[in-house]
Amino acid sequence: MSEYHEKHRKIKQKIEKPEKAFWERIFSQDVLVSLVSLAKAAKEGLLALAVQVGLEVFRKLLEIEVTMKVGEKGKHNPNRQAYRHGYETGEIILGARKVKVQRPRARTLDGREVELEVYKAFQEEDMLSRAILERMIHGLSCRCYSSGLEDIGSTVEAVGISKSTLSRRFVEMTRKALGELLSRPLNDLDLLVLFIDGVVISDHTVVEALGIDSEGCKHILGLWEGATENATVCKALLEDLVERGLPKDRPMLVVIDGSKALRKAVRDVLGDSVVVQRCRIHKMRNVLDHLPKTHHLWGQQRLRAAWAEEDAGKAMVSLKRLADSLEGEYPGAAASIREGLEETLTVTRLGLTGHLKRILSSTNIIESANSVAQGLAKRVKRWRDTGQILRWTAAGLLDAEKRFRRIQGYQQLPLLKAALEREAYHQERKEMVSD
């Protein structure tokens, strides 16, 4: 072998296999061990590498805190107030699970355990419970929970993700969410619109309330459970809202479906002067139920044309003519149109137009939130009690609330507020004249 090739071989060997003494001169022994473990983690993926780096930083922070509270290891300190007490296996929260770590211990001179702030910060149980709740709400079951977590490396031992543990945490978090929802103060909300509707879950009806404030933001206000959407259940919900601060003397638009029980509850709790808008979608379904399918398209077009009128008087004339035309052959459809007719035109009478008129003419906003709760409830195979129904419904509604946006047409809300105040003023004048 030529002298050139021999020299090239030695240079290449030094690059590929560096001398151990060279690295020992630069790094301490514990850093060398860390580098070896990081190199192994890198083979399992970037996330495993990042987790290993994070755990190394965590261990270093623990050692630094122990040194700050106890002093340098192996150095005499006459003012020392605590001493090192070896290591023990502990658990910290990492990526929606608990993992085992070796943590240093320290004790005061009188034998009391020294609390390590770094270790305490990574043991927040609420952080783990929130992560579990979030994943289970979005479809990850207790049985498949571990399979749905990211791979953080084979060297990290995960604990606290058994089926029973996850179930207990989910029950605890949903019970907490239900409690927070049912105790929300409402007196600080400048509510202009109140939506009330019911959703059926496992043969139980849950009546819910959603509010829109003067900025156009949506808020889940409360819920109540009953066998059906009867007046007692609806009244209990409204009384609970009033007790938590829902104003009875402030002008407000209440949007409800066609339930007579709900309308009665609104009148009993909020008074006769409350401004009510009947859901046009529900009204249309009720009317079409009395017509043959061949007349459905015709009925939809006639109803929509009447509700599209900008003048409430003209719209009422159109609806009455439609009812008269159906009276002879379809009296049920005619009676359905006449029932609550004026309250289907409330948004028109208030002078609303565009997006705001469309949104406030139906209960679609709250039904959109209901669909999230129903989708979550479909995953339950066996309902145990009413409390479970309320917990799951509250969890679904609060999850939907996180994605709420301001309603379309919120710029017109000052016009709605002024119209409601005029309505309240005229109603007050009528009551004074009647007295």
C-alpha cells in the first residue's frame, strides 16, 4: 500500500472512530452517557429523541434545585439546613400519560422531606385529566387509549393509562365540567338573545339554553333533564338561569321551537312581555307533516316567500292566505300555520335583515351544538343513570363552545337592542293604559 493510501486510511479511521480519550477530554462522563442514550432514542424517531432530551433537561433541573437547597455534593457546609437522601422512583406527566423517572430526595435536619418545585410542576394531575378528556371526547376509547398515543420511545415506561384509571378520570372531569356549567354566573353577560331547545339522549330529553351577548359571542348557559320536553323541565331550567343572574327586566329576544310547553315556561318565568321568536324551521316541518309529499316543495316555497317579506304586515297577510287556501283539504296544515303565527314574524317586526334575521329566525345555532353532544353520546353502549347523561351532554356542549365564533351579522346587534327597547317601551305603555 502506498504511503498516500496509508495516510488517507488513518485519517478516515480517526473520523469514523474517534478516540475515546478525545471525547473524555471535552465531556464529563455523565454527558457521555446522555449522548449514548440520545443516540439510541434518535433511532426510534424524532419525537422519542425530543422526549429523551426533555427528560435529560428535567433531571438536570432537579439536580440543580437540590444543589440550591442542600449545597454542593461532597463539600462540607456548616450552615447546611438539609441533606441529600438518595433517589426514588417517581412519576411525572408527559404527553397525556404518566412516565416513571428517578428523582433525587432531600431532607431537612429534623427529618422533613424537602419539596422540589420542579418535580411538583410536572405532576399537575389536572393537566393529565384535561388531556384524557380531550382525547376521549374526540373518539379515543379507554380500551384503545394507549394505542392512540404518540410513541415516545421504548426506554420510557408509561403508567396510569389502564382502562379503569382512565374511566375514573373521565368521570371526574365530566362531573367537574357539569358542575362548572351549572354554576356559571350570568349577571356579567350582556345577553340580547336566548335560545332554548331540547335534545333526546337515551329516551331522556335534555333542555339546553344558549345566549348571545351584545358583541355577538355565543355562550352555553345551562341544561336540565327530564323524560320529555315538558313545561316543568323547561321552567326548572329558566328558573335556574334567573337564579344565576339571567335578567328578567332587561329586553331580550327568546328563540324557541314550536313546543307549547316551552312557550308556557317562558311566559311563566320571564313574563308576558318577553319577545319570542318561534323557530321557522320547526314550524315548516310541522306544516309539511300535514301535507302529502307531492305538496312539500310547494309548501316550502310559499312559507319561505312569506317569511322573506321585509314588511311584517304583508308577511302576515301572505301566511293567512296560505292557511285559508289549505283549510278545506288540509285543515291540520292550516291550523299549524295559524298557531303562533305572529311569533314566527318577530324578527321581521323588529326590522332585522340579512344574516342576523336568518340566524335569529331559527334554533339552528343551538342545534349545531346539540349535534356535537349527540355524536358523543352515540359512543355510550349502556347508560347507567341521569347523572351520566348530563355529564356527557355537558362535555359535548362545552367542547362545541370552544369552537364558537361570533354570529354572522353581529354588526346589526345594536339595531336589535334598540328595537327590543322600543318593544319593551310600547308594551309598558299598553300595560299602563290597560290599568
